[in-house]
Amino acid sequence: MIIVNTDYVAGKKVSETLGLVKGSTIRAKHVGKDIISGFRNLVGGEMNEYADMLNEARQIATSRMADEAKKLGADAIINLRYSTSAVMQGAAEILVYGTAVKLD
């Protein structure tokens, strides 16, 4: 599956637009890592626990979106976009969406 954040795939022609596809997940870290991040918030520095959580969430959401596109018979997803929102402290929703297309 080709996934791009542009409205085209270089060297390919879009022959058919199949529609919007999306994937999402809500992820949270356990209390121990949340406490560690809380301490890091006081002294400064990168919050690796949350960075890891968001990276994992993006991968899961992207995989779900690609699965939806495959069910439609898509060759690619164009115009990929990510959105995130805090659901509660220590938990975030990741939404990814794009346009499923067939290529020549």
C-alpha cells in the first residue's frame, strides 16, 4: 500500500477515487510511566514515555486505515492527515485519514 501526504503519487496516475478511509486508536500509559513523566515535567526534558505512546498509536491508526483501504481494493492512500486530541490525562486519541485511490 502506497501512502502519501500529497494529492498524487509520483510517476502514477489516479484512475479512480474510492473515498475517505480512516483509522483511530486511543492509547494510555500505565500509572508508573505516567508518574515518571510527571516528574520529568517538573525538571524538564523529553517525555519519552509519551513520545513512545504516540508513535505506537500512529502506527496502529495507520495500519487500521490501510486495512480499510485494502477492503475497498485501493492501491494507495493520498492526502494523508493525522489528528490528535487528549482524551484524559495520560491518554490520547490519534486519528489518521486520507483518500483511497486506484492507480493506473
